[in-house]
Amino acid sequence: MPKMKTISGAKKRFKLTGTGKIKRKHAFKSHILTKKTTKQKRNLTYWTTVAKSDLSNVKAMLTI
């Protein structure tokens, strides 16, 4: 049976924490920033964890 390949797009977008959770960046922080408030842009800066409903798909992409 061939090796499971990691999807390279997912490899660049997700990181594992020490406890095994998966971190992701927020969307909507790349352009059209003039109409967004400073608070909104600041809150989009930080990492967050992947939702429970998406966890199995992301793990499959990362072959975890």
C-alpha cells in the first residue's frame, strides 16, 4: 500500500500544539482592511483552534 501523502496546502496552514490540538489563522486579514475596525483587525491577528466539526477533515489532510 502506498504512503499517505500530506496535502501541502494544509501543511502550510495548520500547526499542532503541544497538547495535540490544531491551530489555524483567521481569515479576512489580507485585503480590504480600510472598512474593518481596528478591534476587528487586531482580533483576526491571533491564532485559534480548529472547530470540532472540521477536526476530522483537517487531520485527514495532515495524515495525523
